Amino acid sequence: MIRAVEAIRLTGKPFSSQRSKWKKSQQTLGCFVTLSRKNEDLQARIAQRVEAMFRRGLIAETEQLLKRGLATNKVAMQALGYRQVIEHLEGKRDLADTIESVKIRTRQFAKRQRTWFRHQLPTAWLDIAHGESLAHVVDGIRKMPGVA
């Protein structure tokens, strides 16, 4: 972030216009391996993660951060969960609705991440099955064409 602000101040141009353009020959030099899960598995994992966040004290954490100025920090307020917990603390929704709202926002974020990766450099997608071991995933990556 600091680098982007420095570049904007020095050049007077938007940072996005200063990114180097990839030449076609550069795009074929390799690819990213992107790990993916089936939607049902991903949604179940998101649900488990969000529920664990609440069990581990997301509400108490948010209360402490509010005392330290969370509500006035626009960047921090964009973090998944905080805005929804604050709405719960303000009495705008009950706990069950708050948890469900965080799950929905997290699923939406995961979808945006997938879309973003699809539009980057050449990407090889590797689907990971529920319960698949790390060794099996690594083996799958090694067997992908073009991966050393």
C-alpha cells in the first residue's frame, strides 16, 4: 500500500496505469497452480470456520477493538465479520443471523477470489477432494503438465 502511494505521488498517475504490461511471450513462461474445492465442500468448510471464529471469541475481540477505534478505521471495518458483529452488538440482528451473515459474506468473498484468479496469468486448477491428504495434493501438483 505504501509503495502504491509513493508511486502515485512521484508520478501523478494512478498506480494501476503504472503496472507493466505482460507480453504474450512472458505469459507462456509458466503458470500458477490454484487449489480449488467443490462448492459444497468449500461452503461446509466456510461454515465450520465461521462457527469456530465465534466460538473462539469473535464477539469479545470485536468489543475490544471497538474500544480501540475499530469503528473509525475504514480498512479494518472491511474485514469479514467485524461489521456484522457490530450490528449484532448494536441490537440490529440476533446472534444466529449474525453468524449466517458472516457465512454469506465469506462465501461471496471466496467467489470473488476465484474470479480474480481466473483472470490472472495462466492458471492450472487442481480440485481437492474432501479429506484429501496433503501428500496427495502435492503429488497431484507434481503430476500437472508444466509443473517442475
